[in-house]
Amino acid sequence: MGLDFVKSKEFFKEDYRLSEEEPFMNSNQVKYFRNKLLDWKKSILSESKDTIKGMKEETRNIPDVADRASEETDRALELRTRDRQRKLISKIEAALRRIDDGTYGYCEESGEPISLKRLDARPIATLSVEAQERHERRERDHRDD
């Protein structure tokens, strides 16, 4: 992964700040989001490796039933967290594909640009705030039926 990460990471000014004043999804913004997504993915993968290493090292026979149950609960929680992060990596990779095909940053429902603030806070977003709220309302309405 190391070389692929270095090769695919685009370098630009470290002090770059997103601005609504520039054209939407210009080359600086695309580089910014690509780097943000790659850094996030790298961080998740690193945490996962640490977890796996820790779980291998911590495998032991604990005689106390309560202590063993507590450790199993902790392990199950950690595995659920890793599963959520595995799904998150899929979303990050999908966002990187959208960057490559030029659809990143645009709402998949309306085709309108997603706000830079939203993308900065949630770089895997595929819906604008308005479309996301409509989606959540529909889900809530169906759940209440």
C-alpha cells in the first residue's frame, strides 16, 4: 500500500484552504479532497492493523469468568467497529472513483453541487443537505407506518 499511496497522492500547497469564491471542484479542490480521502483511508487501515496485531497478542486464557466475559465483550465491540470501518473504506473508495470520473461533489439526486462545508465535514457525502434531509424524512415516514 505504501508506494501506491505515495504515487496516487497529489501534492499541493499545504496551507490551501477551501473557498466558495473559486470555481466548484477546480483542480485545487479536487486535490484537497483526494488527499483528505486518502489520508482518512490510510488512518483507518493503520488502526485496523493495530487492532489485529493487538488481538493476536492479547489472545489468552483468562480463568475468571467475569474477566473473560468482559474481554469477549470488548473484542466483539472492536470487531463491530472494524466492520463499520471496512464499510467506510468502501465509501471512501467510491468517493475516490467519483473524483476520477468527475462526479465527485455533486448531489446524486439533484445533480447540484454539494456545499464545500458539507464535503469538508463528510467527504464521502453523495447527497446535498437538502436531499439528505428529504431522504431521512422518507425513511422516518416509512419506519413510522
